[in-house]
Amino acid sequence: MKTDFLGLKMKNPIIVSAGPWNRDGKSIRKGIAAGAGAVITETIVSDALLDVRPRIAYNGQGAQNIRLYSDIQVEGWQREMDIAKSKEGIVIASVSAHTPSELAYLAMKMEKFGADAIELGISSPMGESLEVVASDAERVYEMTKEVVRNVKIPVIAKLSQNATNISKVAKAVKSAGGSGVSAINTIRCILGVDIDTMEPTLSTYGGYSGAPIRPLGLASVASIAQAVDIPICGIGGIENYKNVLEYIMLGASAVEIGTAVMINGFERITAITNDLEQWAEEKGVKEVKAIRGAALKHLKSFEEIKIEPVVSHIDTPFCNAACEACVKACVYGAIQKQEHKMILDSEKCTGCGLCTFVCPDKKFMLDW
Amino acid sequence: MNIKEIAKKAGVSVATVSRVLNHPESVAPETKERILNVIEESEYTPNWFARGLNFNKTDTIGLLIPNILNPSYMEIAKGVEDVAHQKNYTTLLCNAENAVEKERKYVDSLQKRRVDGIVLVSSMLENEDVEGIKKQGIPVVLIGENKGDIKDVPIVRIDCEGAAYKAVRHLIDIGYKDIAIIYGTTPERENKRKIEGYIQALAEEGISEREEYIQEAANTIEGGYIAAKRLIDLKRRPRAIFTSSDLLAFGAIDAMKDHEIKVPEEVAFVGFDNIRMSNLIDPKLTTVEKPMHKMGVVGARLLFDIMDTKDEENNSREILLQSKLKIRKSCGHRERIGEIF
């Protein structure tokens, strides 16, 4: 499923996101070989520092990382980019800095080293400051503008959910001449606390990623798509081809995958691209733009939602599962279970819909 | 052993030996091997200075710093050296000791040694000095603001005024009103800007500046000690002191200890630079973090950009790096979250 993102002709919309899995030329080649449409370098900074240890934690659902920047200095990236670009494949450079001039200088360097586009890593929730740069539309505007003024390749700004109005920030990127936005970066988090040692999982605040942040990423992408006409790259908790399609249907032209690669390896990229191809073939979808934003029209305001008198129904009242999930979850007390028989009280049922989600056998449906 | 003796021993001309060293691809393989063997046996190394004269390239850069005893300049020097080393360049470090004549002498000497580029840190030179260096075809980059009015040279700097404003604003936000500043006589322009930031923060709160609260001192630990003593003796002793460098803060805090004045309970401190020791003294120093190493790294990069490309466009490049208030204990701040971010 081809896509045109930032004017880059990609064979599919899958981009391996910035992270240590793309820490050098060799690892970038792995992502390209696995079938990714493009790969983004680990975030490059002016002054690479020694990483803290440990810095990544995972609880089976989501991951916390504290500071994942490249430990290769800019000089070294010339060599790594030569390796990364030695065969076919699109390579985007992720750069991060604190002032417009510093950021623009890094971007120029990476352009010179052969990057096909620049992603501005200005939304990291780690150690930098209490307020992430990407929560301030004005600063994002200044930074994007200075970079755009200094490079010829496309520039995308990576935005954060740690902003009250992400569409406003996306608008600032557009008016600064940015070619696109990617959303969302990781979200400030503390993964947990060990109640025996009374210590947090990692020793400082970090960024949360993985499946649990997907609903937040989806909402951010949709709200940007509904407010600003700018190419969007969806990020956050993508684990399979269905998640890719969710982002595309809410307005994304491409997607980035990071944590799934970190946990499962580059094979996951191959699996997702293959599954996506197969789905596209079955549905006769050749390009991303054919389905991009298709779900947006079903997103309504409260007043547009027509209130139909639906209540919960079940086809056959018989249920011999050793389970009372529906009974427990019905906050209105409309469901009872006697022996193996389900009893629904349609007077009490208010049509909230929760039972249709909690029943493992999907017995319930809303109807009227 | 010199090149003539090598030539004699190998039975070739001096020119051939020279070609082996400088354009090995132009020499027949057998001849090359024979000469290289002789070179290895006789442990001959070319005279790099002479090489520089021939090739107009010595693979060395000059780095002038105002004071070798101030650790903040050593951090900058490390940044410059890190990049130069990666490029296989040697860095000649010169200690100008805040004296323009000494700085000029070093520049002269570096020019004679045909360095390929010069980095000036918080320089005291004038524009015409720098024009002179550039006329020799030697690119110049500034790190930190210079005292004179040097134009058309790339510069890496921080916003000293804005940084000082934030530092004093922080003291005001904690609740101090009687805030003094101890500033160093050097680097002159940068410290002038810090005073401007200090005055602006006070003015914004309607706090009128008191002349006796603005103290000049030599930019050393001793300078800080002496200036602090003057502040201690005031009838209305300040409750907080902002210093234009960490060294000044160290000296001033030492004076407080000698006079049994508690820091930060009786007098609070905010420094400037964030040199490594500021995290080790007691109480740990709240200070403006100047990205010193990064300034060195970026400055060296700008120099190599010009050296590699001879691109005039680079001469107007100004890179402003961000400083940051590093909140620790000496300011009397109590919100722990502020110390983390």
C-alpha cells in the first residue's frame, strides 16, 4: 500500500520511529531490509552524553524510557548515514536541540549527510524541563521556521500529548512552513513503584510508550486532521496492521512504530507490512490516500449523535460460562443470571453498551 | 635522520621520498615499498612544521581561553578538543590570562605556526585584530561574546542577560527582595549583560537597585571572598546574592562560613556556569547551567565548516545555545520537582 508522505514516495506507510533500535547505519539498514517504507535515526543532539543506566522499563503493556538520545556525535553520523544510505531506502534524521539556531544547524548537518527529511524531536518529556517545548505553539513555530529556512528537505515536527491543544501546535508547524507533523511522542510517566523497596521503577520521570498510549495517539491524530490541512504521521502503540489502519482512517498518511520493534524485533515490521499488503489486496486498496481519514466523518459532536432508544439484547438467554462479567459490570442492575439463564430487564437497561464489550462470548448487542 | 639521508639510503631522490609521503599513489609500487622500509627502519618522521609550510595545512588549530584556572573554560576547551581530535587535529591551547597584549602575542605566534583555524573564547581582541588573522587565510570562530566589536565571524554564545534575569527572578519568586550581585571584571561584555538582566528582574518587581548591592570583583574565588566581605559589612546586609560565575560564589560562600552566616538560611546564593564542583560544595550551588562543553563542540564544528568548505556564508552564522537554571540547595528553594527538571 503506497503512500506519498511529505513528497516522499514510500512503498508502504510504515516508518521505524526514532530510537536506539536505529542507533547507527547498520541498524537502520535492518529496518529497511525488514520492509519499512522509511526509517528515522535515533535522535541526534549537538553534544552526545553518556546514557544513564538503567533507562528502559517494561511492564508487559507499556514501556518507560528515560532519555534515549544517540551517543554518536554529529561527526560520527556522517559515516553512519553513508552506511544507512548505501542502498535503497528512505532515511529521516531525528534531531533535538533547545534553541532555533542550534536545531537548524543540526538539521543542516544531517541534510548534508544525506537525510531525506528531518524530524524535529522537540517534545521529549524527559529531564529537559517541566513544560515540554511542544506544548508551546510559539516556540514550536520559531524552531520549525528556523529549520525550514535553512534546509531544502521536508521538515516534520514531532508533537506531544503533553499539550492542552495539539491542533494549535500543528497549526504553528504549518504556518512556519513545516511539511508535516508526527504525533504523538511518549508521555511523561512513572511506570510504577516497588512497594517493598518503595522505589519507582526507574530513577526519574520518563516517557511512556506502547499499546496503552494508542487511544491517546489516535485522538491526537484525529484532532489534528480535523483542524489542520497538514500531512500527519501517526505514532503510539501500534502493534499490528489493524492499528496502522486505525491511524490512517483517522487521518494519518504514514505511521511510526518504535516500542513494538523494541520488544519484538524488526520481524514485527515485516509481519505488519505483509499483513497490511494482504489486507490492501483483499480490499482492493492500492494507496493510503484511498482510505485516509475515512473514519473522521463518523466522529460527531454530542448534538449530532442521534439518541435512539437502544437497549441491550441477547439472542439466546442460555449461557453456561462460569462467568458473571456482565452482571458485575451492569451499573444499572439490568442483568441477572439464574443458573444458566440470562435475564435482561429492558426497563432498567439504559443502553450504555458496556455489556457488549465485557462479555467474552459477545452475546449482547444494542437494538430497538 | 632527515629526508636527505632517507633518500640516500634508499638510492632515490629527495623528491621521490617526498612523493611517497605526500602523494604515494604517484610512485611505482616497488620503489614505494623500498622507501617505506627505509623510513620504518630509520624511524623517520616528517617535520610537520615544514610540511605545514609546503601544504599550507598543519592539522592544528589554536584555542585561546581567558583563564586556564577557571574550570568553565576547561570544559569549553574539552568540547573544542573532542571535535578536533575526531578530525585528527591537534589543539594548541593558549592562556590569554585576560590580558589583550598576551592574547595578541599568542595570536601572532599561532599565525606563525600556520594553524589551520583559531577559536577565541570570550576574547578581548578588537575587530582589526581578527581582520588581520582572517587576511592570513586563517578562519576564526568566537565562543562567548568578545569585549571588542568583532564582526563577520561565526559565534556560539548564550543569552547572558536572559539567563541572569531568570536567576534573579528565581530569587524574587522564592521571596527575597534584598538581592545583591557580585560580578567579575572579566569577561567584560558578558558580565555587563548579566548586570542588565539583574537590574531588569529587580525593576520588574519595583525593587530599586542599591548601588552598594552591585559589587565588582576579580573573577576568582578570592575576588568572591573579598566582595562578599564588603556585603557582609553593610548595614542592610543582602538576603540573597547572585554571582556572575561559580568561582565568585565559592569565594563568597566561604566568606559567609568564616563569618558564621548560614547559607541559604541567612544569605541565599545563585551562581553562574555550573562547573562540576558546584554540585559538590555544601550547600550544593544553585546556578545557571552554561552549556560549556556544548559551546566548545559547536564552536569547533563551525570552525571546521569554514576550514573544510571555505564557505563565506558560514561567517555570519550565530548559534545561540540555551542556558538553564539548575536549582539545588543554596538558593533556599523548597520545591523538589524544580530540582529534578
